[in-house]
Amino acid sequence: MRHRSRLRDAAEYALARFALGSLTYSPAVVSRWLARCYASLLDLALPRLRRVALANLAMALPALGREEHARIVDGVFNSIARLLVTFASFPHMDRANVGEWIRYEGFEHFEQALRRGKGVLFATAHLGNWELSAYAHALLTGPMNVVVRPLDNPLIDGMVERRRALSGNRTVFKKDFARAILKALAANEAVGILIDQNSSADAGAFIDFFGIPACAGTGFAKIAHRSGATVIPGFALWSEEERLFVLRFYPPVPMSGDAVADTQALQNVLEQVIRAHPDQWLWIHRRWKTRPPGERSLYESIPAGVTPE
């Protein structure tokens, strides 16, 4: 990671704290409007994000065409705005009112997994509202363990972690996380892990994702097989009809012990859900950054700049 100046960290933190505070303490209708404005400013300030998203869509969903790709990217920024509103509302959420924000679907899969007694591994992604899914699950059912990568700005990272912990969830940092996860699973606890990010070649394997080789981490599958935990894909997806999120737990994915095959099985489920809700996945991430040996970058034509990793 490149060295970051304290001045830059402080400036970013002040801006983030102001934005979060404005969303937290404004009336709901104003908060939603502000969040859309902030998401639009992000789109304008970092045009590379939209270019990355359009490049990803051109590769993954070429049949849809440019107009539909642009509509999907607009939806991605709307999805980010919804996430900002709910994240800002965490201090006001409790077990009594969280149902105004989200409801369960497929909860029986989780109940059956708990009865097995070997813990639950939630395979989730930057799809819908991943922050709300973990936060609400803690309020409705009980605290869980969430694997995260610390943000580059330590001041913002601390602010985010304090909000995440308000519902009782425990943070497991991605570096050296295996022991903590295995301990939690042995205690029949739930652990949530994001599985949709690009992986380095030494930590993952190339699988098929939207018909394109993508490097995916195999650590999830290895831990799942070693622990015997039940693997449940779960995503908090926005329902426009209901005007709330639906936390959907999908049927468990069996683990064979073949880390590459099991990783492919998980990515197949993820791809199916993204195809059903394309405007809710974070296409602005360079998902296909790592390439097989000898293959050129798929993002060479995109100018250098800041983008999520």
C-alpha cells in the first residue's frame, strides 16, 4: 500500500464524517436525496469507476448493449446511495424497527444449518446491501463474525468499524483470519465472507465467471471443507415493489473437498444472482484484474487512477 499523508487522511475523514452525519440526522426524505447526490458526486469525481463498470459489463453481458449497460451503471450508483442511507441509520436501528428496512427469505436454511452444529459460512458479495445484511442479522437473530479488509484510511476505517459493531457483530480482519474463523465455526457461530473480489494468483485459482477466466480466492472453500460448516449464499437484495431489502438465504452449497471445484460452485451461484439483479452488484471493481500467465490486462485501455481493488 502506498504511503498516505496524515493531512490527506484527516481531510478525507472530515468529509466522510460530514456526509455520514448529514445522512444520519436528516429526515428520511432528505437523507435519501442527499445520498443520491453523494453517489452522483462520486460518479462525477471518479469517472474511472464508471469506465471500469462499463468495461466489465461489455465483457460479461455483451448482449445487453451500451444503453442497457449505462442504465445498469446508473443503478449501481443508486444502489450505493441506498447503502449509504441504511449505513447512516444504524444508530437508529434496533430489533423493534429493523423490519422496516429488511426481511428474511429462506431463513429455514440457516435454522437447519445451526442444528447441524458445525457453524455457518455465509458466502456473500458486494451485491445489494452487504452492510445491512450483517447488521440486521445480528439484531434479528444474534451477533455474527464478519471478515473485512481494513480501509486504507485508518480514521475512516475506525468510524466504519464502530458503526458495524453497534449491533454486536464481531470483526475478523482478512489478514491471518483462518484461525479466528475456525474457532467461531467450532462454537457453531456464523461467519460472513465476501467472495466476489479479485484475488492474486498465489491466493486463488482461475474459475469461469460470466464466461471469462477470473481469479477467485480458494480460502473460503478450504475452510468450509476443513470445518464441515454449512455454506449458505446470502444477499440483501433491494425490492422496488416492497421498498425494502430482502435478505435471501439460498440452499446450502455442498463442499467436495476440491477447492477449485467448490470455488467454482460458489461463483456459479453468485453469477446467477448477479444476472438476476445486475444493477445491484458493484461493477466498478476490477473483478478480472488478475490474468492467467501470459494473458494481457483486460483494463489496459482504462486510464490510470483510483479504483476499488
